[in-house]
Amino acid sequence: AMGLVHNFRLITTWNFWGWSSSVSATPQPRKVPGGSWEALQRQKRNWVWNQFFVLEEYTGTDPLYVGKLHSDVDKGDGNVKYVLMGEGASSIFTIDENTGDIHATKRLDREEQGYYTLRAQAVDRETNIPVEDESEFIVKVQDINDNEPKFPDGPYTAAVPEMSPLGTMVVQVAATDADDPTYGHSARVVYSIIHGQPYFSVEPKTGIIRTALPNMDRERRDQYVLVIQAKDMMGQMGGLSGTTSVTVMLTDVNDNPPRFPHKPYQCSVNESLVVASEVTRLKAEDADLGPNAEMDYHIVDSDGPGMFSIITDEETQEGVIILQKPLDYETKNTFSLRVEATNRNIDPQFLTFGPFSDTVAVKVNVKDVNEPPVFTTPLSKMVVSEAARVNTTIGTVLARDPDSANSSIRYSIDRNTDLERYFNVDSLLGVITTAKALDREVNSVHNITIFAIETQCRGWSWTFECSKWKNWKVCYKSKRLFASKFFIFDPSQVGRGTAVITVMDINDNAPVFAIEYETLVCENASPGQVIQTISAVDKDEPPGGHRFFFSLASPATSNHNFTLRDNKDNTASVLTSRDGFQRREQALYQLPVLITDSGSPTLSSTNTLLVRVCDCDVEGVPQACGAVAHTLPAGLSTGALVAILACIFTLLVFVLLIVMMRHRRKEPLILEDERDVRENIVRYDDEGGGEEDTEAFDMVALRNLNIMRDPKVRRDVTPETPTFFSYPPSTASRLAYKMLPDNVLFREFIWDRLKEADADPSAPPYDSLQTYAFEGSGSVAESLSSLESLSSDSEQSYDYLSNWGPRFKKLADLYGTMEGSGFFS
């Protein structure tokens, strides 16, 4: 059998390999079929391997001896070779193939891997044939205390209410040790507090932190930082330790009552303060936080009942005093209040700390301001008849100055509320009168705004009355003095009142048909048949409601076609009086209806009802109404008539186009003489009429463009009057002009332009761009245009062209001898 030699223990009774064994089990008989017993032969049992052990963190230089494998087959002659396989084989663990010794070649760490599973086998060295079955064993890494405790959840943050009793649990800390908890005390941890005494303590075994002092006050100190230590080896000497911090926050409780820092409060407010506005703010101080500092304010006493109220600003916890009624300095200018502040959330266990409320006196002083006039009745309701004449008095508004000065009041109407200017108001008395006729049907209610403006007298004005004397000296000596007051209007002191004027109705509108009726009667209608029911409307609104009366107007009372029946319910029925209506005879009947109302005075109107005769089916449904259409003459259908009209229209369009084309051909194709051809592009789609065509194009416009124009004409603007060119009189003059050097030519040209601009009184007083479309006449390449003959260096004379007859007259005019003298004419 293969045996194992441990590096720490010598185990002589263990058998690790199942190749051979010296231990056997006692055989037991077994029963065979037929009822007989068969004696069992002794058999070898399977071997059970124990573990190899190796220390972690080995620091020696030589490989660490783990153990030894041996097989009974190995006689020591070297024929058996040992082979190691599995986790870490060859890389961590090696085996001597001759002796079976196992060594660890690397430093092991139990916290990384606690054990390794290996397989071993003995084989024949030459044939590699196994001489023993493969077997598996475990190499376990033995732990040493090489890891300190650690707090995986640290650092910690905890909270405990202030004023907590002694021993109140704050938080529990926990440390872990990576060492083997089943081997020795390497992983047994105890806790202690290093920093944080005497306020807190920690339980050594559980790590629970508790308060060590009672009644800790957050308002004095609200945060503590503790240092907790965890040490292994049960805290003994040589153990490893780790620390963590614990931040303990004291949470707030309502242990402080509110207190007003200032007593008493005093404030001032204008009497013009609007109702529901803020008067002042006051705040009671509370050292607590959050809900524990929330307060409610109450007015417990006041010499002005109902004048003020107080609310709590939830964000600032201030008491806001609100005005509930208008202030009047002239009536009362001082108010005294008593305000109480009470904690909203009171903790019963802290009632012994004192009453959680406080009171303060508040004095409100009212300041006098110049107030606008006040209407005695802000909303005045008035009525007026729509028949009222102009300047009819409707009512009166009254305003007063609330100040002690009691200034005069002037009234006016806000014309934005009376755009049509239906009303006027007396500026001194406030009497409202009509300014124009009213119409209830246009506007039944007028809602106008009345301005009351405060005026103040600032002095007297003395004037002379001299309307009867033209001589001022006589007027002065007469000493006819008149005094008048100076008034100043303050636009900011304007009072506003509203006058609602209701226009009362009168019967001034006659009734009319409610709608435009379309009445049809069948040709086969029988007498007495109702063909239409009519009703009426009236723009007036009588108090008792409308009552209309219907009848036929006098021209139709004796007609034999239709009758009218008043239904006594503001409607009337139209009935037929006969039968046998024929569209061919009369297709439309006009029936005048007289409608009378019951107003005072009574009004009426005549409305015409149109009745059309229709061809109806047997059920009385109209099929065709109105006059019968006349037929066209025989032999001429509607289609033929349309075709004839279309042909006539086409011929008219064709003739119009021909006339327009002839008119366009007669239009001249050249520009006006005063236009500069250098600044225009002329397009002409006409071939011309040969040498006899003298109207196609005026070649004079293309003569030598170096000739100066009128120097009085501006070049930076388009000329308003035409300018004309004049030309040298003879060929010698043209040659002399051509022989001038270009620099002289340009110098004279630019100099003339400069003098022209300087002498022009309408020229702008600033630099302007002058366009000089002037090329000169010194090109070596010459001109390729046949139109530039006058600018070429050719000395050929074309005077003979005038002898060739009228056909060459145009060319003779262009290229013949020109009149004039000088280089520029």
C-alpha cells in the first residue's frame, strides 16, 4: 500500500492509497438463493485519504515540504515514477518522481484559496503504464493571524435625539476578519472606543454604541465624532486591530419655547394702505429646528376690533399683520395690539422647561396722506327714457375730500367708457345730463366711469374788464377789476365712481316679419288651404310683452286669391281663396300684410309676402316653381347658339392680337438721344430695311465718345435734360485730336471734370464716386469694331460717299466731313 508521511505528524495507521492494505474487514456470511448461506471471502477495502497541511505566508527561501507519497509496488529499484496532477500541479506543487516527496514552491495565502485538490498516480517509468490506480487528495492551507479586522460599512453616520436618557442605543458597528474563524482566535474580535468619551460607550462583543451621558443639548453641540477600534485575538497582546469613525448627530426636539427678542414693537403705516396689505412683520425666536420651531400667532387684544389680522409665514416663521379695514387718519391715528406666539408642536415630556408661548405689545401709528376724493355712492344706478331730449338731467354723483383740507372737487367722465359721448357731467355739481339722443335698441345700459379730481386754490388772479373800451388807458383808469381763483389739479388724486344708466324703452319701432318667408302654392291647391304661417318681431320691449295684430293692407283686401287669418297668438295664417292657379298665367303673387303692435302710440308696418306658384305632385310636394321657361325657335338649338358665340369671341381675340403686334412694330428700337449708350444694353429683334432704312438705329449715338459733354451736367447722377455731342469739323482736326498724347488727353479730361464738380453748387459736400467711362485712344491692338471709325488712326477720307446717291446718304452722314472746330466742341 502507498503511505503518506506528513510534515507535521507521523500517522502510521492511515492508509491513503488503495493499491495495497494491511487492514482488512471481518467477512460476514450472506444468504444465497435456495436458503443456504455462503461464506464470504476476505476483500481489500478502499483507502480513505486524509488532508495534507501547509502553512500560509511561508517566508523561507527553500521550497516548503508538504508530504510524501509511497507505493508498496515501489521496491526502491527506480522502476516506479510518481506523477502529480490537479490544482496547482507543477505551478505551485511539485513532486519528486523518484521519492514521491511533495513541495510547495510559492507563497500561499489562505484568504485567496483555502485548499487545493490534487491527484497522484504511480506509473512504470519505462512504459508509463499505471502500477496503481489514480487517487485524489487535498492540500489544506493552514491559517495564521495575518489580517486585521476591517469595518466594511464604515465610516458610520448615526443620529440620536437630544436629551436622550443614559444608555440610549445610537448605532451598531461590525468588523470582519479574513482569518479562519475555526482555527485559533485569529478572527475573534472585540470592540473599544478610542475617541468620544465620556459622551458615548461601546459594547466590546456586540459593537453597540450607546449614550454615556444624559440630557445632551443639541443647541450647545450637535455633532460628535467617535473612533471605534476592533482588535482580533480577543483583544490580547499581539492581536491586529482596525478602526473606523462614527459621526453622531443630535437631532432636535422641542425643548425651547419661543421668545420675542424686542418688546414692545412699533410701526408706522400710511392711511392709504390698501385692504389685505401687509402692515408689519414680527418674529419670536426659537432655538429649535424644523417642525419644533413652527409657531402660530394670534392677536389676543386690540383697541381696533376687526382692523387687523395676523398670519404665519411658513417659510420664515414670522407673524404678518394684515390690514382688514381701511385706515383713516382723521378718524383714528393709533392702534394698540397684543400678539401671542405659541409653538405648534409641543412635546409633553418637556413641559417642565416652561410655557411654550410668549406675548408682545404692538403699536401701529397711522400717517396722514393726501387721499383722492371718495364717492358717497361708489355705484350709482340711474334710469332715463330713450325719448329724453338733449341736456335732460339724469342724476347726480357726489364725492368728498376725505382729508382735513376738504378741497374742492371737479367732476369729469372717462370718455373711454363713453366713446359716443352720450352724456355730460357738470364739473362743479356732478349733475349728469344727456348730450345726444339715446336709442335703447342700440345700447340699453351705459356703464360710465366718473372722475372726481381734487383741486387746490393757489391764489387770486386780477383782470381788467375792457371789452367796452378800446383805449386801454381809459380802461386802466376805470379800474374795473375782476378777481378769479387759480386752481391746481393733482392728477394723482383722482377718485373713480361708476354710474350705471339704464335706458327705458318707448314704442318707437314698428313690428316686421320675423324672417324672410318663401311661400309656395301648388297649382292644384284647394280653396281654404293654409299655405304659410307668419309671425312678427319688434325691437321694443314693452313691460307686458308683445301683442301683434295681422291684416291685409288696403290694396289686397279685395283680392280673390288669398286671405289672412289672425291666430290671436302673434301669428297669422295665409289661406287660398280659390283653386286653379296656373304658372303660365301668373307665377308670382305679392301679398301686402299690415302688422300692428299694442304699444303706445301704436305703430304698424306693411310687409310684402311673395307667393310663388309651383307644379306639385299628387302629395303636394313642389316640383317646379316660378315662370315657365320660353322655348327657343325651331331649328336653332342651345348648342348651336353657344358654338356661334364661341366663334365670334375667338375672332375678336385674334383681331386684337394682330392690332397689338402692328402697334409694337411701330415702336422705336433705339434709346433716346440723351441716353448714354455706354450705360445701357439695347436689344432689338429686327433685321432692318437695308441702306434705305433710316429709322432702325441712329448711328450718330455711336460716334466718338471721347468728345466732352456739356460741362454743366453732373456725371455722378442721371442727367435730367438731354445733352448733345458736337464733332470736329474736318479730317485734319480729327487727326490733330488723335495725335495728342494719352497723358495730355486724360489730364485735360480729368481736369475738366474736376472744375465741373468744384463749380457745381448742387454737388454734395462729401466725396462721391465719379464714373468716367473713358478708355483713351492709344491701344496697340486697335479697335475691331467698324463703328469706331472716327477713333481709328486711319487717314482714309469718306467724302466720296455723298456722290454715290441717296442709298449711301446714311453712310455719308456718318463718315463724311463734320462741322466744328477744336478738339472738343
